[in-house]
Amino acid sequence: MTPQRIGPYQLLSLLGEGGFARVWHARQDEPLPREVALKLLKPGMDSADVLRRFQQELETLARMDHPHIARVLDAGRTADEHPYIVMELAEGAQPLTRWCEEQKLSQRARLALFLQLCDAVRHAHQNGVIHRDLKPANVLVSGAGQLKVIDFGIAQALAQPADGASLGTRGYTSPEQLEGKPVDTRADVFSLGAILSEMLGPAPGADLRAIIRCATDPEPAGRYGGADALAEDVQNHLAARPVNARRAGAVYRTSRFIRRHRLLVAACIIAACSLACGLYFARQSAELAQQRLREASKASEMLTGLWNAIALQTAPAGAAEGFRGLIQRADEPGSLIPIGSRMQMLIAAARSGGVLPDHALAKEAAEKARALIAANSSQIDVTQQIETWTLLGALECLTGHPEQSIDLFQQALDASKSAPPAAQLSARRFLASAFALGHDERAEEALRAVLKDADALKLAPTETGLLHARADLAQVLLDHQKDAEALALLEEAITHARAAGPAERLTTLRLLLRRGAVLLRRNDPQAGLQAMQQAIQEASQPVPAPDQRK
């Protein structure tokens, strides 16, 4: 029977138990009042081997000093000589994967937590310790979001010979450890890879899938050498640098360079937004903007020409300051400018901030437009509401937060319910593209539905939004190893992009690079290099002047 008090510790409730021990939530009254976690061997678990492992865990924890490893506060023996360990308590703690699901964390937030875990394991390795039982249940996250690695009960010193025991948890434990063979830091790397796979779900994206595959290679020699190397590759992915797990050479590295600098992606998204978000109201909104700006105050009329220059990407110096003045005019308390005109002034500034580029300016204007919608939604045209939400979502994508854009694009879709079918389709396209950028498993189905419905509406395949939908679907198919279908879709998209003329030059370039990468991956080096050379040749050509465009 477990005593209710052990030394200065009052046992309050059972937190969990393993094969040899139970962990209790306990309270210490003296000399310092605090709540702790107390680990106590189960009755009957007092064999020499169990006692040795318990003492080894105490010694292991005692030499750790890391913010993401549970600290030892005290140790001792009960009245009947059963050893116990007192550790810091992570209040409201839950296993790592359950925390991620309940908090609905984005992929980027999950990776940030995983990097904390890698750093804790790296610290253990530097102190000569292999955990050997890493799994979500032994990685807790507190109510405050603080990660803690616990339960070093079967940990092994790096210099310690293999004990031949088949210990660990299937699904997380390396094959060599389950077979009782000698292990090193790569055994923990296998466990980290298994945890990462569970954290990210079935469709993490090509880079992360390669990282997981490398970490969980059945052979230790095929894995990362340690937790630090694994963490470095995750950081490479987050920074859009080439990951070491994908040894695809120059083509892959080139594609990551383009993604890291975001120029092509940014230009494509802003181009789509600058057409007033879409397939239905894109062309009309520029005329509507001009008309409503002319209806505004004299000061706003003076800035109309400046907006036109931005729209043509020929803005004079000082354009950002001019648009900040436009924002101030639109946001003046008690303004006599009509609500619709004020909205269009803010939308114009937000669009132009993206083209300059001045993301802070764009965000300021779009947020003020959002505030106007919140206060006057019944007076604001639905196309302006859709465009505001779409601009906000696009800005999140441009600044590297595609997961956060999903709710904003969903707002645009909700606002489009009363709009014509083509406008609804445009909103759906932006949401589907956000799924693709955020490696959301809904991306493929959503993008296929957009293209199917666009055919039903008989929309021109050269429409900017549809070109991007094809490009995004091709990337999703590539991530899912559906190379043949992706290649066919890319060929179709390139044909349509070329037909659209110079306005879609950047889209054509991006598609050519992707086609080259696919061909090289399919062991067609001649065709792949030809596609890459085409892209390089077209990229070196000067951009046509605005008056040369259709």
C-alpha cells in the first residue's frame, strides 16, 4: 500500500505509471512550500536490477541542467527503504502529440516544439546519456507551453556496454535496440523521427518527409549522427534552405534558393491580389477603384495617379509616404468620405504596399480595412470585403505564415457566399493555395475541385488564378510522389501561361523550373536540363515595359 506521506511530501494524486514505478503529484510544505512530481517504485519492484536502474536514473537526471529536461529536486528512501526521486512538476502537462492536437498548432509551431525536444536530447548526448525511451508520453508540455523530457528510467551511458535487454516502446524504439544490440545516439534519433512523424501527420511535405525518412532509417548508418544534425535539417526547412536529407543536387538547391528569397512567389501572389482577388471581379475592381477615388475628397484625388503608377509597377520615389497619407485620409475620425471610397483607398494602399514592396504599409492598410468592415459590414460592398480578407491572407503567406492565412482566406470564402459563382471560386482558390503552402492534407482535394469547377464555369485557362491553382496542385502532387500526373499538369500550365503573354512571365518561369526538377527526378537529364536552361534564358530577358503589355 502506498503511504499518503513520504518524508516532507504529501501525495495528492497519481500522475502516471510505467512498468516499474508510479509518478505522483505531491506537495512539500517545508522548508519551502511547493508542488512537485514524486517518482516511487511500485511495491514488489525491488530486485537488484530494478534498484540499479532507478539509481542510474537518479544519477543521470542529477547531472542534467537543461530547461527542457525535468530537474531533480530531491531524492531519498521511504520508511521501508524504497527509493524515490522528486522532480519539478510541469503543471497541466500533457503528452506532446496530445498537446499539439488540442492546441491545434500549425506545422511551424509543431516544428518549434520539436526543436526544443531535439535540444534537450542533444544536451543528454553531450552529457554521455542515451535516453532509449523517447515517445510522446515521455515528452510533456505544460499548460504554459513549456516542453519537458522525463523518464530516463532505461537510459544508458554512451560508454556503457549493451545490456542485451529488449527494452523500449515499439513504434518509437530503434530496430537495433529492440533486438538487444549495442546502441548509440542514433537510437534516440530514430525515436525523434518517429515522434516527428506523429506530430506532423500523413502529409508533411517533401522536405519533412525526407527528414523523417532519414531519421528513421532501419540502419543506424543511414540516420542523422545525432539530435543536433536532425535539428539542423529542420531549421534548414524552416528557413527554406536545402535539407541534407534530400541529396538531389543543383536542381533541388536552386528551387530552395528561389523559395527562400520568395521573389517569384511574392510576385505571383501580389499580382493575383492586385487584380482585385480574382476570377470574377478582378478587372472591374480597378475601374471601381478609380471611380470611387474620384468621389473622395480632393486630397485623395491627388493621390489617385500615384496609385495608378504603383499598379503599373512604375512608382516614383516617395510612393510609400504618399500611400501612408492616403491611409490617414481614409482613417480620419468623422471623415465625410463615403465608406465605400474609404475602403477602396485602403485597399489601393494595401495592394500597392505589396508591390513596392512594403509589407508593413500593406498590413496597416489592410488591417484598417478590416476594422471598417467590422464596424460597417452592411454598408460595404461584398467584393471589397472579399478583397480585404484575401489581401490579409496573402500578406501572411508573403511573410512566411501560410498556416495563419487559412482562417483569413476562409473569411473571404464566407464573405463570397452572396457573390456570383466565379467570385466564390476565386475565394476557394486562395484558400486551396494556402492549404498547399502550409502542406495541409486538404490541399490536393481542394485544388482539384477548383479546377473542375472552373471548367464547369467555362473560365479561361489563362486566368491568373487558374494558372496558380495548376502550379500549386502540381507541387502538391510532387510532394505526394505523383510525378507523372504532376508533369502532365505542368506541361498544360506552361502552355496556358505562355498563351497569357508577358503578364505571366514569372509564372512561366516558375513552372519551367518545376518541370525541369521533375524530369531530372524521373531520370531524364537531357529534358530536365533543357527545361532548366529555358528557365534561365527567360529569366535573363528584360521585362517588357508597361506600355508593351496587353
